[in-house]
Amino acid sequence: MRIVIGEDSALFREGLARLLADAGHEIAGLAVDAPSLMTTVAQTAPDLALIDIRMPPDHTDDGARAARRLRMQNPDLGIVLLSQHVETRHSVELVATGRFGYLLKDRVLAVDQFLDALDRVAAGGSALDPEVVARLIGRQRADDRLAPLTPREREVLALMAEGCTNVGISRRLFLTERTVETHVGSILAKLGLLTNDEQHRRVLAVLAYLGEHTGHA
């Protein structure tokens, strides 16, 4: 795929570019701040944008705000936010659009998993870092709307939030794929997600999960 990298650290930016090129991807452009990221994406029309949440000029959430603008302009663009620490402010809104990932930078070191996450996002799926999901679970409230779910169903939903398929969930939890399908069906039913589009219902379930644990921050 064709990828644009938005990252102000030269060492990390060049390392990512080499890693992705070695994996067979084309680096369509490199950007060192949010404004040049917007320009580069507009000029190159990539399949995927890898964006550091904290970029110049303000070094706050410039990258995440640029990602939101890019999503409005390019609904089919795959977007993966990278961060040194867990920050969930923009993730709920972006995950609703699909083709979105949020990974901690340390995950790049697990090369195969990192590349798999990029492929999943480019194909229209999602990829949320396990540590992000774990942080959200830690904020769980006793009276939340997910109360009807069993502990196992919460585990399955957490892995759905990471972007895992039913096959991936079955491997992680050592369950049969049929059992996972049963759990997913039960989760969707308990959350009142009765539409016919399975992928759409999975996204809505993840949004319900994230919304409860972030307060829609």
C-alpha cells in the first residue's frame, strides 16, 4: 500500500519508513508537522496515514486533530495514530468511521503484529492497542450499560475493540470459532444492536464499549 508518515522525530520517522519499505510498502510522503501532513496527504492520495498524536506546531494533539480533518476529507483513507502514552480523547469519534487504528509506539517493535494492524486498517477494519483497551477496562463503572454482559462476553468485546476477528478472538481466548460467534451474537443482542450489517453492528458494539469507559472524551 502507499503510506504517508507524519512524525516529527527524524529517527523514528526514518525507522518507520525503512521498516515499511522493507515490508513491500511504498512511502508516498513524509511530514514533520500537522500542516505539512495535510498538504502531503492531499498531494499524494495515500492508502494509509501513520500519524503521531503529538506533532508541531503546538506539540499537543496536533496530529490527532489533523487526523479528524483528514477523515472528513478522505472517508476511505486508513488512519493509524501513534502515541508514546495512552490518550483516548479522539479515538471514540475516529473509530466510528472505520479504517482506524491507535497504537502505542512500542508496538512497532512487534513487527509482524504492527504490519498486520496496518493491513487490517487499510482493509476497512480497526486496530486498537491492547494497553489502550486495558486502560479503558480499568475505568469501568458498576452501573454502566454493559452490566448485562458476562465476564467472558466482556473479554470478547475487549478483543473486538482491539480489532480482532472471530478467528483472532478464538485463538486469544482458546475458544472454538463457533463459541466466539455465539458470544458475539449475545453481545450484539444485549446491546440492542439488531441491524443486519454484521460489520456495522461490531463497530457500534465497540463504540458502546469505548463510550462507557471514556465518557466520550
